[in-house]
Amino acid sequence: MKRIGVLSDTHGTLPQQVFSFFDQCDELWHAGDLGPDVLEPLRTFKPVRAVYGNMDNFSLHYELPQTDLFRCEGLKVMMTHIGGWPEHYPAPILKLLQEEKPDIFVCGHSHILKVMYDKQLNLLHINPGAAGRQGFHKVGTLVRFTIDGTPKDLEVLDFPKFGN
């Protein structure tokens, strides 16, 4: 059993809620657009898996993958930054999802929190929204859940975009 914290679109800002909400998590997954000075504090806090986003600088492009495929507690996970959502996946992402058949698909980019089950591809789609201050979103959002055979006990935290 593992507790997973999921975030995206920090754009260089790490709100204090990241550390309190993810305190009991075993690892963190960041779905891109980290921005400067975010990765190292996260790595100091918890083990981190991350992909680079379209706004990340080239040093992160060299350090992080664009798409990460991995296993967690027996489940196959695919994570990328720009991934769309069920029935609205970009063609290259849809092809990769069909080939790889992940159990969980995590993406960011939209700044819109969206957690839904994709019945056609038989996967859990998670977009944690945006945790940073940059963008049109009104509140910051974070997601955490447990993997214990299946994903369960999913929780969402929303907090003021400009608050601490």
C-alpha cells in the first residue's frame, strides 16, 4: 500500500499546503510545469516522479522525461504534461494509451482539476489542476490517494490561489 500525492502546474511556487497535505504520502507525482526552484525542495521532502511541461526550462527537459511509464504497487501508470481527458486525448497520447494500457493516467496543463474513469480505455484519469499562482484558475488544487490493489480513498484539497 502506498499513499500518493499528485500535483501539477506549480510554475515556480510551492504553497505551504503541498507540505501539509502530502505529509503522510509515500511519494509525489508532479505532472509538469514545475518552474524554477520547485524540484529540489520536493525531492528533499519526499521521493518524486516528475515530467517536464511546456513552460519548463531546458534544464528540466534534460533532467525529466516528457512522458513517464512506471509501475506502482502493481499498477501501470502513465504521466505526461499535456494529455487531454477521456474522449479528448491528443492523437499521439491516445495512441500511447492504447498501446501501453495504463491503469492510471496523470496529466496537467489545463489548470482544471479533473478526476474521472475512462470506461473506453479502462483507466483512472487524474489531472490535479494547478498548485501554483500563475494561470487563470481561481483556487490551487492538490490530489492524494492510496494504491492498495486499486486506487482508492482519493482526496482533493483546494486552497486560495494567493494564500499560504
